[in-house]
Amino acid sequence: MRLKKIVCAIVIILILILNNTPIITNFIQIPAHQIILEGEESRFNIGFPLSITVRADKQGIIKINNVAVHKERYLPSLTRFSIKSEDIGHAVVNLKLFGIIPVKNVMLDIVPKKYVIVGGQPIGVRINTKGVIVVGFSDIIGTSGKVYCPGKQAGIRIGDILLRIDGLDIKDSDSIVSILREKGGRTLSLQIQRDERIIDLKVNPIKSKDDGEYKLGLWVRDHTSGIGTLTFVDPSNNKFGALGHPITDMDTGQMLNIKDGEIMHAHITSIQQGYKSRPGEIKGIFIEGKDSIGKIEKNTKYGIYGTLYNKDNLTENLYPIGYQSQVKPGPAKILAMIDDSKVREYSIEIQKVVKQDQPNPKSMIIKITDPYLLKHTGGIIQGMSGSPIIQDGKLVGAVTHVFVNDPTRGYGIYIEWMIDELNKK
């Protein structure tokens, strides 16, 4: 019995040691689904011997260690191997320990090279919300002299989106005033959105002693605007992606559910340099209507997307898309504009690459290394979200967040997640 406990303890210790070695960590982080560009090669360094079985959906789409795979190929005891894509198609790589124990399956999609126009230009962003977002409460003194807050008493929370009152769509804050004036003091039905849920509530408006108007005691917002960076444009259909993260309400942090919106040429007026615990900012102006260059159709967790009215003012600077299997720690560039002249390349280092099977705006950690950019901005600043990340001549990602305690460093999102989001219906 004692010997059995000792053996179990040794096995547990070995497992813990192995799980914390770089070899095991790298192996675990190999994504279960990988995209490889047609005509390019991916290398896998497992670090310990595994047998590999490769099954392709047709002949001639890939080579393993430079040997063609005809539907299926078995390779025993490999610690590293390369896959070169020859044609568009699909394959599955089965990895087994001792040729018996299944440890991982990797799905491979070989896709054609896709080219996009890279951005880097600052853009003004204005969106109108579906309904209005509740950003605060206000006490109302009723005709009796008592203090009320009908909206709060009805169960409304800050961050809720008020969609309808008595079945009537709420377009903006003025429409609330109009509906309350029309309905008088009757009990009203409310339809609100809270996160992903639709909730029905009842509310009793209060007549204000101050002006005689019926009110709900809500502070609401129906639009927002700011500065960001254009990431890319698909030249085949003028569709664009920008920011790499959602537009959220400044007070509630809630992702805004948009009705419509526009992007505009932004003219940089000044740069507020970033410091530890104090993020910097690109400050600029844009004129609605006059500077409009495209319409916003989606606000998502992974950026904003829409259609340019035309791309005549963009430099036709085509780059191929690079997928996460091609991103590696090391030198790279970002494209950004920090004055009103032109988009320039600035040196960065990709410090960490996170293997991801699902979209996430924190795909990689980057560090600004360019002396000029550091001198003028201190690193990553507000307004640079969406700045394209270029590595080995490919567009591989976009800047999304800055580290508050170290503005020279921040996160980037894989460009494949933005491309996927653009193509979603």
C-alpha cells in the first residue's frame, strides 16, 4: 500500500514537472484548428516523439517533411515536422504517443492568399444606438413634494438599453419626452435589453413639480463619437475593419448596440503623451457629413465593420493576410499616423503569441521599440486602436489595448479574427 502511494506521488510530481516545461506548454498551445496559406510552409516542434497520421480530403494538397501526402500518410516517432501546402483543401493531423495513445488532433485548412489594403489612418467614429442606453438616474420632485425615481423603482439598471415604450420604438432621448407627453401619467410597458436578454417592465411616470412634465428619472445617451484607426479595406467589395475592439459607452462600459453610424477623415490636432497610470491620446477633429468616408454596419467584440463609400483617397497598399500559425515572437511593425502628414511604419516587438481556437482581442503582447514613436507618444495611446501589425510582409493583426502601467506595451488581435467577423452575416 505504501509503495503504491509512493509511485502515485512520483507520477503526480512528474506530470506537474512536465506540464510546466516549455516543450509541454508549446505542445498544448498548438491550436486544434490551423489555417495555412496556399504555397506556404508551417513548422511544428513537438519536442518529444509522437507518431503522426495525416489524412487529406484529396491528393496533392500538402507535403509532410517535403513528401507528398496521397490521401493518408503515417510517420512514426517524430519530434518535429513541417507541412507545406500545395493546393486548397482540408486535412487532419492525428498525433499519438507510442503510436497508440491519441493526444491531439489538428484540423488544417489550406486557403488561397487574400490581399487587403492596409490602413493606419486615424478616423472619426460616430454611432447612433438602437434605443438609448441608461447612464444614470435622476430624482424627481412630484407635485405632492415627494421625491421619486420611477425608472429605478421599476427595476431599470445602469447599462440597460431602453428599446420601446408601450410598443413604440425609442430613437433618441427626444422620443422619450414625446411619448411621455402623449401618454400622460398612465402605467407604461417598457422593453429593455440587458446584456443579451430582452426584459419587459412596467413603470409609472411621475409629473414633475418643476415643469409639469411626466418623467422617468433617467439619464440616457443615444450616440457616441471618438477617434480610432482604420485597420484594413477589402478591395473586392470596399468592406472595412477598424479598432479591433468594441465601441463601449464611456460611463457604463457596455458594448453599444448600434442602429447606424459613420467613419470620417480625422484631422489630428495634438498628441497627449502616455505615462504610467495615465494613458495618452490622439486628439483630432472631424466634421460630420463633410468628412464622411463610410458607413458603420456592425459594432462587435472584435472591432467595427462597414462599407467605404469609395476608396479613392486610400493608397492602394496591398498586403497578404497572415494567419496566427504564421505569427511568431520577434520584430514587427505597426502602421500609424501621429501627425497630419502620412501613415508611417514604426518598429515593435511581438513578445508573446497566444494560441487561440476562438476569437479574442488579446491574441498577442506587443512592445513599442521605435525611438521616434516612443519620444512622441510614450508608446500606445488612445486612438491607435486598430493600427495594423505587419510581420514578414503580412498583415497579421491590429493593436487593441495598452497596458495602463506600461504604455510601451499592449495587446493585439489576430487579423484572422477580424476577417472572420467582417464576413459574418
